Amino acid sequence: MMTLNTFQHVADCLMKYIPGMTSDRAWDLTNQVHYEGQATVWIGPLEQAELYHSQLTRAGLTMAPLEQA
């Protein structure tokens, strides 16, 4: 079953779980995901990325696998 998220839900989740995420940046990323199908929302240490990935997934967002730089 596919979960549909509103723009507001996606932006709210980004602001809640990604440190330093501003409302403007969250909305830019939400639009990018909508129109381009994907967006990089955070870059940093793998352990922290795993936490954010898990939190966003639990909030119902569809997440691609983590990538190591």
C-alpha cells in the first residue's frame, strides 16, 4: 500500500527531524521531491543519517537507501 503525504506533512517532518532545517528549506525540498522525484535533505556522518532516515521513515516518508560519501 502506498502512503500519500501532504506537502505540509513532508515539510513538518523535515523541520522536526533534520537539525537546522528551516521552513523555507523544508518547503523547497518538498517541492523538489514533488517535481523531481527526489532530494538530498541532509549530508553528514552515517550514524546520524541512519537516525534521521529511521525517524522520517517512521513518519511515513518514503526514503531511498542511505549512501556513503
